[in-house]
Amino acid sequence: MATQHQLHVVMFPWLAHGHITPFLELAKSLLSYELRISFVSTPLNIARIKKKIVPGIELVELPLPSVDGLPVGVESTAGLSEIGRTDLIPLLFQAVDLCEQPFATLLKLLSSDFVIHDTTLFWTPRVAAKLGIPTINFTGISMTSLSFVMGQHRHGLPEIPTASDLCALPLGFPSEVVRNRLFEARNQLPLYQKKQHGICEGLSFVDRHCVSVEESWATACNTCLELEGKFVDYFQRSTGWLMFPVGILLQSLPLRPAAEPCVRGCCLGETSMLLGLRRFMVEKSKEDQNSIPASKGVQSDCRAEVLELGSAYRRSPSSWKCLDLTDKYLKDRRCRTGKPSPVIVGIRAQGFDTPS
């Protein structure tokens, strides 16, 4: 009897440990769903995370091309921080962008079914599409911020925005409280400046994120519906793309079986979202990938299902059990620091009643 094909997923984070860690925790969670994981990064980053790897995750090295001005032996933002040269981060971006062709060669060798890539690596969907491999964009940015930026992008933000433009709420945005103040908008203006050379010529830092979202089959986010449910809904409605809130991926929590109702303690229904993510990858890996991603209509049923999953879990009285310990911890934190927890404030802002 023929054995069932094990879905092979390649994961490729940006070269910062604030990105590598949630990618690694997502990889560990996906192992519960009978996936084979190849985790790609540069040699020095691979060496740093080897002790955190569990069986089932294969580490794959992708050498970082040299760039004039980038010190030898620096392969992450942490490496630049250690030598006090965070001003060289643009050179790190240049080096990573030069990985496009080597990554394409690596994908051919790995024969993967799916790629989960970082939002900043905007060229990954293009590389994978040429090989007929579907992609999911995984972001560690808050869903609130991403939906705000994508909402502005989709609803007529000027090519060269002013600070006042960045203060304006996107059409239909679900909160009047979440907005840029003028001084914040002024500080963000460099993120909208178009590059004049290199692989990302004509693209700003924000454009990289927008291209990454628009050219991928779906987006996954390091969040949960309890904290950012209405922003997940807004993202899907305003962009037409599918969003998987895969939970708060914390490094210190152990891997749990897929049968358990909650994987990460403070995320209701995360297991269902991960199951949905796996099913999505299985289905899309079987489709003709020559049209990546030509029609958003094929995703509408799945998007509605994800929204209904979220609604069902938010309605469930028993689902608050997994918040009890979190709330107790956060109350203890307030006693220690004298400050309210941003998590509980966020939950209450969503209209939920937290445990007393």
C-alpha cells in the first residue's frame, strides 16, 4: 500500500533573531501536523539556533553574499548591534537581496511543496512561483499595524506620502483610536522612500511588505483573534487575502499534541488555525501553480471559514479557561510594576469580558 506523501515546507526568516525565533516556534508547532520542515538561514545563524532544534526540523545553510562595507562575519542585526553598527542594516538588506538566485537554486534541490517566508523577503514569492511552489508570508508585525499599512496601501495612499497622509485612517478601518500621531508619522517617512538602486529599485521598505503580502497565497501572523480579531477581519476584507492568526508563539512554552484544545495558553482556537493552515498548504500544493496567485476568488470560502472559526471560539464560554492563568499573571504583574497589562487592555478594547 502506498504511503501518504509528507508535506515538505521550507521556512525562510529575515536575519534578525526577533524574526528567527517566531519562525522556529511556528516550525515546532507545525511538526504536530505531520509536516517535514526545512529551516533556511545563514551559517552563523544556524550555529546559534542548533541547540533549540527538535527532531523533525532540518537546518539548511544559505551563505550570505559579501557586500562592500558589511563587516565579515556579520549575518544578522544582532551581529551589527554587537559591534555598534546598526547604521549598516541597509547593507544587510542588500546582502540578503543578493540571496535571490542562490535561494532559487536551493529550492530546486530541496523539492519542497510550500515555502513560508518572511515579509521583508519580498522576492521569495517570485522565486517560488517560477518553480511552481506556493508561498505563505509570515509576519511578526502586529496585525493592527499590518492591517493599517495595507489598508492605506490599498486605498489610495500617495506614491510619495506626507506625514499628514500617514495620519489618515484607512477606509473602513475598525478603530478610531489606532492611528499615527503627527510626530510618529514624520518618523515613519523614511520607510516610504523609494530605493534608487539594487534589486529593490523603486521600492520602499513598506513596499517590500506590501509586495510580499500581495504576491503570496496567504499571510500568517504571530497573533490571536482574542487580541486582534477585528484587525484580522479587516485585513481579509480590505485585501481579499487569507490570514491565519497562528497564536502567540512563545519560546519558553513546550510543544503540545495537536489534539489539545489550546497550544499556547492565551490563544483560543490556535490549534484549529494551525490545522487550517496545514489543510490550506496541502490543498494548494496539489493545485496548478502556474497562476500564482491569479484569482483571489478561490480563497473566499476558506477565508469565510477562518472568520467563522474565530467567531465560534469567541462565543465559547469555556474558552476563557485558558485565559485564567494569563489574567492572574498579568494582575500579579500590575502589582509588581504598578502598570496595567497591555494584553488585558487589548482584550478589553476588543469588547471581551476578562475574568474577574
